[in-house]
Amino acid sequence: MANIVIQLPLSHIEKMDSYYKDYKTGKTPPGAIFIAKKNGCTITAYRSGKVMFQGAGNEAEAQNWSQSGEKIEKPISRKTSGSPLPPNISSMSAIGSDEVGKGDYFGPMTVVAAYVKNDQMLLLKELGVKDSKNLTDSQIITIAKDLITFLPYSLLKLPNEKYNQLQASGMTQGKITAILHNQALNHLLTKIEPEKPEAILIDQFAEASIYFRHLQGQKKILQENVYFSTKAESIHLSVAAASILARYAFLKAFDDLSEKAGFPLTKGAGPKVDQDAARLIKAKGISALHQFTKLHFANTNKAKKIAGLK
């Protein structure tokens, strides 16, 4: 049964607030005015004016409040150019996973898997969840602090020292990324047991065949109901939430590294990063790069030249 969402003026929601006072559950999520349950139908009213009706009799209950010509929102099916996806994946209860920090010379790789149920999607939209690349760092921090209070997730953060060890042993960045995603997903599935998601969507960084090839030799390779798509954050909110939580963890770790360095480090891998790395070499020695950076990036040799090293 699809959830029904209607948009109402706040004056109507005030009337609803009074009408449902004896049916309120007492639990109010971020961004909501109230939650009530009447005859099997759960009604959630948000400050934006949206009201969601879930469960038995939701259509009749929504009709009591909808105005003439009111637009009713229902889950939208989307298609992607990646691996074949269920046509209704955007409205499923699903786990999404994404990573941050692969392209940054400073700072760790972080991978997050997040579980978003169908009935949480409107709440996430109310909180501003969308692709983290379209959010400022301050917005990400605000949203992430709300998400961690109720959303099941698994976070893996790979320190640069460990990243450099793995890379030096011959492991590619793609293989490292695949292993982290697989581990995060398995951790989260254990956390939410006995509940099972309807789908698992990975923001595609490699073809599915290559992803699973990277995982050969791992103890537990997750394959059931696993899908891949580029720009997956636009397909399911679980991936967008994972992206935000991963970025939040990365920002906190980046701030810690800047404090250890003694000056603000620069994100990314551009010319300013080379200057920062050279400054770090002069202050702490070449060995410091092992802790602060991804050594195999071209920035390392550029920084050495700037610092006067061969």
C-alpha cells in the first residue's frame, strides 16, 4: 500500500493537531509537528505543510483533509543507466552505500551504508537529505546530526596509514573501496536483524563484475538484492543519506588532521594541496606524509619539489 502525502496550509494543520490530540503517539521526529495513529492509519504532519498518511484506510483518512484539486504525492519510479534496477526501487525500504575521500590527498576514505524505510522518506526530505555534493559543509553537519539520532547506519573510516599499507601491498583503490562497501553493508545487515531491506543500492564506482572480482577471497560477499547505479543518490534517499553521513565523518576527521598539522589543510588534490603538503614536510619531515596523505597521488612528488627535496 502506497503512502499518501498531501500539502496543506498551516491553518489546516492546526485543526488537525487539535482533531488528533487523543490519537497522538507521543513520538515526534525532527521536522514534524505531530504523529497520530487512528484505526490503523498513521498520520504525520510536518512543519513544511506536508502530511503523510500510512497504513490501513490512509486514502479515506487523507480524503477527509485534502482540498479540492489537492495534489497527492505517491512514490515515483525512476530508471537508471547502471545495472538493471527494480522499477519501484525508489519507494522500497532499502540500504544505500556511498564513499567519500577517494579523491582527496589529505584525509581518510570513509564509507557509509544507511538503511531508509519507505515510511521514513518524507522525513528525510523534510530534513533536507539530497546528494551531498549539492550541500554546503555546514548543511551536511546539520543534517547528519539529525540523521544519526534515528537512522541505522554503518561507518567505516580508513586511516591514511592503513590505506598506504594496503596500496603499497598492491591493492588498488578500487579493490579497497569494494572491500569497505562490502564490510559496511554486512555490518549494517547484522545491526538491523531480523529485518531485511527490499534492496541494497551501491553508488557505482565500478562495474558489478569488477566489484565482485575485487571481493574474491573475502569471508562474506554480499550479493543478494545488491544493485549498482551511477548517481544513485538521485534514485534512493538511502544513498543520499549515506553520502551525507560519510561526508560528515570525513569533515570531522579532516578537522582533526588539520589540528595535528598545525594549520588548515586543503581538500581535494589541486595546487594548493601541493603547497600544504610541502609546508607539512618542512614542519614535520617527509615521514609525516604517511599519516596525513595518500602517498601514491601525484601531489607527493610535487610537494617534494616545492619543499626542495629530490
